[in-house]
Amino acid sequence: MAMAQSEATKARPLARAIEGAAALDPASKAVGKAVRGALDPGPVKDALSGTWLGHSLHPLLTDAVVGTWLSALLLDATGGDEGASERLIAAGVVCAVPTAVTGATDWADAEPKSDGVRRVGAVHALGNVGALALQIASLTARRRGARKRGVALSLVAGGLLGMTGYLGGHLSFSRGVTVDQTLFDAGAEEWTDAAAAADVSRQPTAIVVGDTPVLLVRVNGSVAAVHDRCSHRGCSLSEGTLDGDAIQCACHGSRFNLRDGHVERGPASAPQPAFDVRERAGRIELQRKPAQ
């Protein structure tokens, strides 16, 4: 355990240094803007974001790339079939394309969280592109008969992939990119006083109940309430647009049903915590609905 903690401590300064590298901002901002501009909210964006899957698609696809390339290295190290190594590398190259596209989508949407996320994501992406280029070069060398050169290139690619994998883990596990932003704050499980009924109108309003930000709005004569922090990237839903009995996030266009919080359109993949509402003696009381 002590050794594991020591190694983690050694690795963390790398991510911290990248988070402080402001020189990365001009290029990464431009690329992020281009990616967002190329994908309007809709079926394609939802498919790439993992709306249909219930969580981000990108981490799932990375397993195919890492798995095939690591398997090829193991065959190289144990004297396995050369043709099998080449096929595994080629499979990883093919899988790298959709993996990169889904990763770019997640990264571009994560920009509002912080400059550090944008910077680490940019280095993560550049490193992965470098690993892909090295594996393509390795495959070319192997097919020309230069197997030793091909193995050496794959080893370098594997080392680079290990570094970018660490940065990817940092983004997900330390910075919460692609994690449901309401996961650890779903709201009160018992009836809780929230606001004066007279203060709730057809204009979405943000309040705080306990420690939980809540959106309140009158829809078709009754009050609806959902968690105000968008599950996708944490933006305030009360700043979004009311669309019938749904609220559309102002940041990335995710749309949630106000009655039960289900995702009507991505890129969000997790539903929004919703609340049962009752009016008593001129007050609004809330209680969290069971998770979907």
C-alpha cells in the first residue's frame, strides 16, 4: 500500500504541471470550439456521447485499443505468431478512430469545467495521436520484414499509451469528466420545505434545499422540480430554456423531462434527479423520486 501511494504521489505532479500550462490554451480552445460547432445536439451527438448507453462511450472503446495493442506486445515478448501481432495492431488502429472521435466529443464538452481539464485533455489527445502514429509505423515496418524495428516502435507506443492512460484516468477520477454531476447529491429523501408557493412561477427558478440546488417551475398549472445541476457537465439548468414539460440546458443542449428527469436528448447520458412536489399552507415541499 505504501509503495502504491508513493508511486501515485510521483505521478500526480505530471497532471498538475499540465493543468498549469497556459500555453496550451489558444490551440485547445480553437479545437474545442471547432468540435462543438461540428456536432449540434441530436442523434449523432447522442450516439457519440453515450446517451443511449447510460454513460460515456469513450472509456468503453479505449479498452479495445489498449487490449489489442497490449496483446500484440505480449505476443512479441513471448515469441508468439508474428501474423497475429500484426492483426492485433491493425485492429487497434481501426478501433482508435471511433475512440478518438468520442473522446474529442467528451473533451470539447468538458471545457467549461476548468482550464486544467482542457489542458490535460489536449495533452492526453496528442499523446494518443502519437501512439497511433507509432503503431502505424510499427505495422508498416513489420510488413516490410523489419520486425525488430516494428517491435521497438510498439514498445515506445505502449509507454506513451501508459502515460496518456494515466491522464485519462486523472480527468475521469480526479476531475469528474463524464461522471454524473449529481451522483453524490441527489437531494432529500423525505419531505422537505423548499420555498413559498407564491414565489414559484412559469419562469425556471433556482433555489437551494439543504445543500442541493433545485430547479422549480410551474408547468401546466402544477409545480415541477429537478436537480438544478445538469448531470452532464454541471451547468445550472435554471439558466436554460423551458420547452413544454422539458428543460434544455444552456451549455450543451441536453434536454430533460421535468416530471421524472429522464433524458429526452443528449449529450447527457444520466437522468436528472427529480422530486415529488406538494403544496401545504402556502409552502412547497419536495421529496426525491426513486432513481430510474
